[in-house]
Amino acid sequence: MKNKFYITTPIYYANAKPHIGHAYTSVAADILARWNNQQGKKTFLLMGTDEHGMKIQKKAEEKKKDPQQFVNEISEEFKGLCEKININYNGFIRTTDKKHEETVQKVLQLLYDRGFIYKGTYEGLYCVGCEQFKNESDLVDGKCPEHGIKPEKIKEESYLLKMKEVKSQILEKIKKQELEISPEKRRNEIISFLEKNELKDVSISRKNVSWGVPLPFDKKYTAYVWIDAFLNYLTGIGWNGSIEQFAFSELSEMKWWPPDIQLMGKDILRVHASIWLAILIYLDIELPKRIFAHGHILSNGKKMSKTLGNIIGVDEMIRRFGVDGTRYLLISAGTFGEDIDITMERMVEKYNSDLANGLGNLVSRTIKLASVSDFQFLISNKLPISDEKFSEKIENLRLSEALEYIWKVIREDNKYIEDNKPWELVKSDRKNFEKIMEKLAFDLFVISELLVPFMPETSKRIKKALENNESVILFKKAE
């Protein structure tokens, strides 16, 4: 399908309620989907929940709940998060969906029949928190750097996916940019990892985990949670495991494939750039066009934790700053792709500076000046907005820079009002007053168009104020 845009987030692990990190990824993906839709593309944003595995099995046992009941509740929490922060997804996949599980089994059988999966013995360091095997070089003081726990040494009979023989293909495709990995530093990290390390054949089965998809060729085992999860990017757009379906992509749901962007946190980039790519290569399915790995959210330079008391909740942000304010503060907090550092104090300051005193003040003053002077805005809602510099920033996922580009106009217009004092000109120099108002009105319309992906409700309110020439308070000062 021409002129399409397919974007995925990682499916969120359903072992606990959603947190601010999930909101950050979701808002970024929603912005990219909305912007591409604004450019006239047919867009598909896929999200979902990853609902199998040892960690969920243990968590359900702790809560004295059936695993299915447990993941049903958590999945609804994630859908609720999307609703709270105005995420306009097109598909929400759950790995406990029957059709997904059936497709996972088809794929496993196909890989087994083709000789890419074999039975052997696997030994390694396994982090339950990550649901991943770790190399010694990944550990810090013998512990997983993400979860601060010592991985378990596991040796068991297992079914393995061949990785050694596909490593050179993966490396070549990344180097030749057949698959773009960005930011550049992440691409370099993956290339360095693949060049310096042997890709061990990876276990794709678990014998002691009942909460999972049974292997079709050996029901004593369930599928390793990552193998199950990766396939959501295909099942979420309707793939049923038929390789032939790709040959008729214009006539099937596979018209969306391949993903234009797969968005994820940097901590899961390596498994995507190895196991996920290996599966696609073995299935003869085209690779994603681009994988983008963003950083983590820190608070005062430290990871958020209950122990440190530095957790910032999405609900609290929405209560204090509203939905669009929350979206703005998350994306403007730093370079997308790097770690960002937020505190409630800094967010209050930025909200008041950029939104209440910045954008809100500009809209309020412009509309008020127009309403007291009977000035008519001569702007069509069908006016095409084309800004190459802004577009280039969005296309390269420099999202905070795109916002800064908008706010530069806002600051300049607020200064323009102060310098030209239109409230005085309306009485003494009507011609210059109208010239100033035309510029302000036009700039506000452009600002409202550029804000559509980032702050959709704010954009609508600005346009409504322009159309009706009615005063509006966009943002109240936060304490």
C-alpha cells in the first residue's frame, strides 16, 4: 500500500500497572501517527500487552488470582492509560488473544520444520525481571543493571533457535541500512555488539512455565515469552501465519507491512536487533524500515523508585497539568532518544513559563484584542501549512526540537505584542493595528496546525477561538 505509515510501540508487559515510562513511549508514538495522518497518509498505530511468562505467573500466584484474570485487569489498565492521555491507537493486541496464540504455534511449527529450531541443552544467566538471558559483560557487580538482581544460573533441556548462522546476515542488513537503527549511537552499539560477540543459539522454550503458548511439536514446553511477544507486530495487523499472505499484500491486512517505525526503550533494543530480526529472516519476511530506541525517564539523575520516593505518576501529572500539558511536558523534557530527567518542581516551572504565560498568554491577548475591536480574521481553515524545517525535525524524531521550533514563534509573537502595543494602535492607527493583528492571527493558526500531533485538544480550542473570536483560557497557572 502506497502512502501508508505503520508504527508500533513495544507491547507492555502485563505484570504491573502502567507507569510514566509507558506514557512517554505511547505519547511519542501517537504524535508520529497523528503527524503522518496530518500529511495525508493512511496510518496504523499498534499497541498492546505482553501477557505470558514466568514473571506474570509468579505475580498472579502472589495475588492469589488466575493468570488470565490477572492479565485481563492489567490490560484494561493499559487501555485506560491510553484513554487518559488521548492516545488514538488503531489496534490493541493482547498475546492471550486466541488468534495470536494460534499464529505463534504456526510460526513455531514452521521454524521447527525448516530446521531453524532444534532440541538441545541451554545454559546461561537468566534475569527473571527482564525475562532474558544475560552475558557476564551485561552485568554490573554481578547483577542485572535494569533490575538490580543477580541472574539465576539455568541449565536445562530446551528447544533452541539457531542464531549463529544468521548473525552475519543481520549485521550486513544493519550496516547497509536495509534496517535503520537510530539514534546513531544505538546503531553503533548494536554493530559493535554483533561484531565483538558470538550470537549463541537462544532458548525458545520453558519447561517450568505453564503460563504460556504450548509448543506445537512438544506440549511439555511453552514458548519463551519474547518469541511469543515479537509476533504481535504481525498478528496485530491480521497476519494468521500464512507466508503466502504476503504475496497478496495489496489485498490483505498485510498491506501495512513492513513497519515504518518500531518504537521502543533502549533496554529492549538488543533482543529486537537479534532475535526478532532472525525470526523475520527465517520466515523470509521483509524487515522493518526503522527501529528507534529512546532513553529512560530519570528524576534528579536517578531511576524512579518507591524507595527513593521520586516516582511521578501520570495521574498526578494530568491532575496538575491537564492531558495536553502532560503530553507537552513529557516530550519537551529532553532530546528524544536520550535519557530525560524530570522533577515535579521543574515541570511546574516549565508549565507556567511555556504554557500558561507563553502559549496561553498569546492566545488570550490576541483573541481579546480582536474581540474588543471587531477585527475579523481572514484565515481559511483549509489553508495549507507546509514547513520543511518542522517536517524534517518530526521525520527524524527530534520531537523536543519540533516543539522548541513552535515555541520560538510563540515567544517572538509575545514580544511582538509588547513592542508594538496594539491596544494603543487600535485607537490611533487602525491600519497598523490590523496589519499586526493579521500577523498574530495567521501565526496562531499556524501554531494550532503544528500543535495537532502534540496537543490535539489545545489545537482545537485555538482554532475554535479564532473562528468564533471568543476569549479562551487555555492554561491556568500551576502551583
